[in-house]
Amino acid sequence: MKKIMFIVLSSVFAAVQPVSATEQITLTSLDWPPFSSPAITGGGMTSLIVKQAFARVGYELNVEVEPWSTAVARAENTEEVAGYFPAYYSEERAKKCVFSDEIGTSLVGFAKRNGEEYHTSLEALAEHVVGVVSGYANEENFDSAVSDGRIPVVKSGNDVENIHQLLDGRVDLAVVDKRVMNYLVSNDKTLNEYKGKVKFDPAGLKMHGLYVCFTGSRSGEYAQALARGLKSLDPMGFGLANDPMYRNRMNK
């Protein structure tokens, strides 16, 4: 009887454990704290979520951090990289990849210097110079206006450079995620002196979902696997980004 009970309990225990990692999957990302960064415990909030979700369904995640344009190009042009994250959804990207279920959210909008106020309608922005990061999707109408030359922009390589050009007076506004701006101003050594001199425009541009953009021949398979892993981590569907365990990664 004891032997039977042990077998039953062992089977139940095994059923609720994560699947052993049997295959490695490589995704590219960028240094975009607090969402993704090798400097943050667990690699940042979205990195931790994706890593743990894949582990639940038998994959060991390898994240390679690159400048954003490089991260996207490697994923789109090499089979050894299965995709990139964290990405906003766009119709243009949807032509080239399979999007995962949501792994987080991002409020993108405008950083501005304290004491300065600007209207942020598309018409008003045409009268100002806006800082953007090369390769980022921001908001459909804004991106279209930039592409058409209706809004003058200065491009930078990353968010730190973009905030610097705002504070140096080279642009009037800088497009950035709110959490990224707050994290960088508080934690990046090159921006510490500017703490209290920059703020986020409350209007915002758009609340985005964050996703893995899977590329290559196994995109559908990987997207389905990650969906199962995410469901395993969040069976009630409350949203992992609201879980304190992951939110704590926002400031570490």
C-alpha cells in the first residue's frame, strides 16, 4: 500500500513540475532596462518571464543582447536565432514574424525638459524636433508622419543617447518608454546629474503590448510552445507583468 501511495504521489508531483529543459532556443534582445538588460537580476522583467515560460515546456533560453537594429537583423536573417524581443506589434513586423502572446506592457510617449511644455499632436510636433531611436516602432500615426517627413527627427542609437540629446538641447522632445526613462535617469551613471530635470508627458503616445517576434522556419512551433509556458506560469490569466515577482525586476 505504501509503495502504491508513493507511486501515486510521485506521479502527481511530477505533473506539476516544469518540463526538463531538452532544447536550447536563442533569441536576441537589446539592453533596454528594466525590461531587458544583462545588468539586471534575471536579465530584466520580460527576459525572466520568457526564460521561465520556455523552461516550463522544455526549452533552455539563451538571450544574446545586441543593439536593436542588429538584434532584429540577426533574427530575420539567420536560422540560429529564433526571434527577438521585447517588440511592439506593428503590421510591418507581422509580415516578417509570428508574434507570441503578450509578455508585458510598455507606455511610450515623450520625455521633455522640466519647465518646458509642448503640445504633442501630430500637427504641433511638426514645429519641433523630436528625438527617436533608430529601428524602434513607436506609434503608427507618429511613425508614418516621421517617415513622410512631416515631423523632423534626430535619430540615436539607444535610449540613453536619446535622453542625452534631449537634455543637451539638440531636440525638443524625445520618444521613450516611461519605465525606461525613469530607470535610466535613476540608474545610468551618465544621466545621474540630470535627475529631476526631465519628466514624462502625461498624455503619452500609446500603451503597447510587448511580444516575442519569432522568425524562421519554426516560428509557429515556438510561439505555441511559449504560449503553453506562459499559460502554465499564469493559469488564471491575471497578467505576469502584474506579478510582484516580475515587477520587482523593474528596479533591480
